[in-house]
Amino acid sequence: MKTSRLLHFTAAMVLLVLVALSPPLVSGDPARRVKMTLVRDAAALGAFCLDGSLPAYHLDRGFGSGSNNWLLQFEGGGWCNDIASCVDRSKTRRGSTRFMSKTVVFSGILSNNASLNPDFYNWNKVRLRYCDGASFAGDTQIGNGTSLLYFRGQRIWNAIILDLLPKGLAKARKALLTGCSAGGLSTFLHCDNFTSYLPKTANVKCMSDAGFFLDAIDVASNRTMRTLYTQLVSLQGVEKHLDPNCTQAFYPEPSLCFFPQYVLRFIKTPFFILNSAYDVFQFGHGLVPPSADRTGRWRRCKLNVTACNPHQLDALQGFRTDMLGTLMNFFRNSTRGGMFINSCFDHCQSALQETWFSPTSPRIHNKTIAETVGDWYFEREKEVKEIDCPYPCDKTCHNLISAPTDSL
């Protein structure tokens, strides 16, 4: 299926386009580059990227009052759900550390500049490189006749944590697990497990950025994302690492627990959901996947929301309504959870400086994403759950449609 072949790199491409289309970074951004660390002991745990290379992360050491605080960020980049797409992925930076850049820029929530990241700037910050294709959740391997594919995302996650514990993570006082896109989905899947590694006295919380992927019905009345996740869970041996309370509740369809909307109520650790109600990745691959728009009647709308006809706008507003509906129980009943659901046509907002914290950042009730997340984490306000008014009312959005999502 053409759509599934594209999904394993589309999220990463959306991020690149966002950088290109967004306004310049605020003055003083150091664009700090951080070197890669290979996990040398990973082989002993059977933790390999798709192609058999060692997994990796980037660590920027904390300082001052943040020396014992830790922020871990899962990298995103879509998924692969069949042998062919996973083989293709294994030959790219999304499936092998051999093809990855050996340094990455830390900005937004990873910035070490107090004026750009006021609450987390001096924490130990780690970016976990993504090279398995199943949101760090698979645990099997398959030979395709000519080579071996390692679906070992769960072991990669464990190996990186075990590598970081003696480097100070074992003594963490405060910790935040986060991630973007497929990495944001990883946050839902690994949040409670992360908490189990840390001291009982640590203040541990989790935040997903653009990871709240809906079990949506697309415009052709198909469940494209459900089909993708069902295939992915089966291929990569994910089921045994899904939340057992969730899989029991949704038996005989355990793959539903790969969707955040179904696993959310089983997560015990305090959780924050950062998402656009008009997430451009989900717009292009959940609501209007290429398979549902073979005649191209959605193309102009996907390129520019002002070109959408009334029927298409209704579908977009319906998607927002569905997202908010799945979040209502969390909104009403979670006493420790937080939310920032805005109406910008965007995807991933915490890693880019201009959307995280800058003069042009998106706002709800005149508060940036960084300020809202900080208020939630440090409990500066009793309840931090922000839901934006529907498009087109938000004038703080500087991107309408961020990318031609059906051509990436």
C-alpha cells in the first residue's frame, strides 16, 4: 500500500518543511549541536536498529540547579508496517545509526538557553534516536531471505535507559519523558515504565507532542490508521509490550492499545497532551490519506486551508470534534493531567524554538506552549488544560498548512 510506504518518513519531512516555512528563530538562539553516543552494551541485550546497527542517543549535560533533573525526548519519524517498507527504512537514517548525522541541534524544549527555555534549560537533556519503526515498542526479528530485520524498539528503549542510569538518571529528582510525532506516541507507550526505573521520591511526568493519533474514519469511510497499526503490531511483535490492562480491556483487538486514546486511561504517571486539533500529519494520512483521494479533489485544500470548500471544512471540524471527544474523560477527570490543544495547522511544536517559546509562538489565553507546560509540570496553577477555539479564530498561528502532506 503506497500510503504505508510513505508513512515511515513523512513525519520527519513535515518537520523539515516547518523549519523552512517558519519565521526566523528568536535572537540569541545558540543552535547548540550535541554529539551522538552509541550504546555499546546494546548488543548484549539484543538491542539493534532495523539493520543491526547499534542504537544511539544525544546527551547534553545539565548544570546548576538542574544537575539532577532529566528530560528525555523520543525522536519521531513515522512507522513501517510491512517487510518492504521496513527494508527500505533500514537503508536510511530512520532505520540505521550508520546513516544518521552524528550531531543534532538542541532547540525548543531541549535548548540550554534560559531565555529560550526558561523551565528546563539547565536540565540533563537526552534525545533518543529512532531507528526501529514501531515507536520503540517492537520485539522480534525477521529474515527476508537476503538479510535480517531487527524489530527491537523495546530493547533499544531499555538499553538506552540502562546506559543513562549510571550517568545520573538513577538519582533523578525531577524527570520529564517527552517525544514528537511517532516519538510522542512512544511517550504514551513507555510513560509508566519510565517511572519504574526512577527513585520513588522523583517527580516524574510525561508529555506527548503531536502523538495523539486518532483511530479515525477517513473520508472514504475506511480506518486507514487502524489498518496500519494492526499490521505494525503484528509484524514487529509489539503486543507483548502493550499495557496488559489495556489489551485485556480491548480483547480480542490488542492492537487498539497502540492508539493513545485507548491506552491513556491506564497510564498512572501524570501526563500532558500537546497537540493541534488540525494536526497536518493526521490530516494528510488519517483523515485524507492518498488512498482516499485518488482523484485529487482534496489537493488544493491540503495545500491551503483557505481553498477548502464547505464540505471539506466540515470534515476538518469533524476531525477536531472527534479529537476533543476522545479527550473529554481526561479533560474532566484527570486531576494531574494537562493539555494544550491548539488550532494551528501544525505538527510537533515543542522542539522548534519559534513554536515552543518566542515572540511569535502560538498562544492560548496569551500563554505560550512553554509557559503552559511549565505551569503544569511545576504545579504553578491548579489546573492546566487549554483547548483553543476552532479554526479560523486563532490569530497566533503563523502556519496555515505546513506542508503538502500527500506528496512527501
